[in-house]
Amino acid sequence: MTRHALVVGGAGFIGSHLVAALLERGDRVRVLDDFSSGKRKNLDAVVDRVDVLVGDAADPSVVARAVAGVDVVFHEAAIASVQRSVDHPLASHRANLDSTVQLLTAAVSARVSRFVFAASSAAYGNDPELPKRETMLPDPPSPYAAQKLASEHYLAAFAQSFGLHTVALRYFNVYGPRQDPSSPYSGVISRFIATLLEGQRPVIFGDGEQTRDFVFVEDVVRANLLAAERDVRKGAVVNVATGRQVSVNRLFETVRAAVGGDSLRIEPERKPARAGEVRHSVADVGRAREWLGFESRIALEDGILKTVESVRKEVAS
Ligand SMILES: NC(=O)c1ccc[n+]([C@@H]2O[C@H](COP(=O)([O-])OP(=O)(O)OC[C@H]3O[C@@H](n4cnc5c(N)ncnc54)[C@H](O)[C@@H]3O)[C@@H](O)[C@H]2O)c1
């Protein structure tokens, strides 16, 4: 049976990979995106096969059109930046929370069968306890984290109040091709790659022994497909990560080895630690395994190599 999927934020980094995977397995796909950070070129390879709606996911009339006739909604749209949410909390609230409530309301009216949401590990905050389990009390330290957590709560509330089948996926640090290195808010891996390819010295804040759980975008896409299909309970919240802790220093060495050539002589520039930065982060992935049958497959070295290759192709084109 052909399914009809809506990917909100489908022109973005993660959303565009999800669009490609849905088309690959034969789904009909519609994208709703306002192209605020998403790019046309992210959809270049599939544009003939996708119905693209340009509009704001917080606008009720746009959203009603977007969900009409759709079986599954993947909500990947956001102003995906902690700093932007601190600088512009209201704009961030509209993009990150109003959009969720609009989409949920429209999904109930349109009798959508599954609603999958891109939540964030940011919701865990600064609690030093590791690994991060979904049962821990969240402690959102930024407007962005609060908006993501509030969205999760709305998903659970819509599951209970209206029977909508929702699943929230708490992504950890996602990386891969098409992550925008030019943005000051982009992921550390894409910044390291872009800086090394320019022959410059990437900046490491603090002693570099802070850790993160880096998950490759293809794994995140697979988690979304599983969340849309598995018999997981309504309103579920599930970590999407590798369960492996990698320091920024090790990350730098891995990226430098993947870029190779002259970059092997480049040492990072050290700057003072950034205030408020979480020291360590790693996910407990037991729930993802049990509830979604999900386990990450792409090793960091391989994911970084694929990302470097794609950045090189882009620079050459
Ligand atoms: N990249 C990560 O490491 C990470 C980690 C945790 C959670 N997330 C979440 O995953 C999702 C995708 O992130 P990404 O890294 O691909 O970001 P991205 O900025 O590349 O993609 C977001 C997309 O949403 C679109 N968008 C923003 N506001 C919109 C609005 N009001 N209406 C319609 N479209 C809108 C943008 O144009 C863009 O195409 C986001 O919800 C983000 O918060 C990402």
C-alpha cells in the first residue's frame, strides 16, 4: 500500500534525508517548509517526485492544506538553535511550539494515523547523571529546550485526549551530509570539516574533553521510519543516539584523519570554555532498542568519511 507522508521541514538537513528515504521505499511525499534555513538544493535530486508547499507551519490555513490526505506526519521543522532561542524567544516559540500545536490539531482533524516529532536531548539540561534516560526528570535550560519539551508534552496530551498516535524522538547530536557549516549554530562536525578543508584551524572550547553522542543522519532517518511503523505506545518519548560517548578532542582527530592531506599538520585553536555548556552527554539507548527495534549502524569514522566526501563534492560542483 502506498502511504502518503508529510515532512514538515523537509528542505532542511535531516528532513531532506527523510524525504529521500520515504521516496525510496515508494511513499508519496509532501513537504511543508518556509525555507528559513532549508534549501531548494537539498531537494534537487527529488524535486520532480515531491509536492512542495511553501509556508509557515504555525499558520493554521497552511497546515490544514499540508495535512489533507496524509497518513503520516514527520515534524522536523524548527529554528534549530539554542542561541537563536535566547536572542529571539518569541520567534523561536512560534516556529518550535506553535507549529507543533497547529500540526497536531490539524492531524486530528485529518485523521492522520501517526505523528512523529523531532524532539531534542537539549531537554535533559545540565543534570550530570549519565547516561540520559527518558525516565529522568527533564530540566530545559534554554527556550529552545523548553519548546522541544513542551512539544513532547503536547504530543502526549494529544495522544491521551484525541487518541492521536504520536511518537517523540529525542535526537542527540546529529551529523552528516547537507548539515550547513556556514551557520554559526551548526554542528561541530560540519564546522570542523569546513574549517580544515579551508586550511584553517578549528576552534575547540575548553579542554576538549567534553563529550557528546554523535549520531549519523541515516540512522536518524531509520529511527523515524521505525517510529512511524512499530507498535510503539501512543505518546512515547524515545532517545535517538548511538549510546557512545565521544570527546571533542577525539572528534577533531577523527575529522582531521578523514580530511587528510595538509590538514594532518593543523592543530586546533584553543579558546576558553563556553559558559553554560553541558559537560557530558550520552544516551541510554535501551528504549530505542526495545520499543523501536532501533540501533545505530554507522560508526563515527564511517559517518565522518561520508560527510567529508559529500562536502568535497559540493565544494567541487
Ligand atoms: N541537528 C541536530 O543535531 C538536532 C538535534 C536535536 C533535534 N534536532 C531537531 O531536528 C529537526 C531538524 O533539524 P535540522 O538540523 O535538520 O535543522 P534545519 O534547520 O536544517 O531544518 C529545519 C527545517 O525547518 C524549516 N522551518 C523552520 N521553521 C519553519 C516554519 N515555521 N514553517 C515551516 N518550515 C520551517 C527550515 O526552513 C528547515 O528546512 C529540528 O526540529 C531540530 O530542532 C536536530
